[in-house]
Amino acid sequence: MPNDSEARLAALGLTLPDAPAPAANYVPFQISDKLLFIAGQVSAGADGGIKGTLGADLTVENGQNAAQLACLNVLAQAKAALGSLDRIGQTLRLTGFVNATPEFADHPSVINGASDLLVSVLGDRGRHTRAAVGVASLPFGFAVEVDAIFAIA
């Protein structure tokens, strides 16, 4: 079924934003052979997005929402690159960066917001290897940044 991934996204009550423009001197995606590399996407949204620090002013649930928002931006870049999310053959790697206090230790739960979205939208093609890393800050104060590598079908 054409656009099956986007139908799943709509069934979740979500829509893809426009693919965000790069914030500096880099490209938002790069294709090499059958691989699609997506540059880091922050938890930005039409309403400004989700900013803050996990363990200080944000809860794990806030962080999961931020990770989902960052992942929507990743998917928007993938659609811009490929024309359709259905051209994603497999999610190979997801890296999530969490703006967190030194005491915060639940980075994997935060990045589950992105991982769960990928599996909900792409099915088994959304299953991936992953790293979830805590950092002292992220660009413009955003709560989460996510990048991804996809195999192209």
C-alpha cells in the first residue's frame, strides 16, 4: 500500500512538519549508495518545541515527548530525501542526545520516545541499534537531539 508509513503516522494523530533547514554550515541529509544519513534534529516544533534540562525542569515524560518531536523532524528529513517514508528499508542506527543534569541517569527512557515512534510508524523497519547519551547542553537549549541512519529500500 503506497504511503503506508504516513497512514500509520496519521493514525497516531501525528503529522510530519516541514523538514527543518540546517542551523549552520551542514546538509540535513546525505545519501551514499543505499544509506541515508540524517543530521541531528532537535526537539523543535511549530510552537517553539521542547527546551530544558532533564533532571532539572523536565520530567522523563517531557523528555519522551521531546524525543518524539525530534524524531518527527528526522522523519521529515527522510521524506524530503526520499520522497516517501515507504522508501526506508530499515532503520539501522538511532543516536539520541539528552540535555540533562549530571545526576540524571534515565537517558534510555527518554530516547524511547523516538524509538517507539519509529517502530509505530515503520513497523519492523523501524527497529534499530541505538545509543542514548546525556549531555550538558544542546543547541538553542533544546531538550533532545536525535540523528539516524537508514537503509534505502
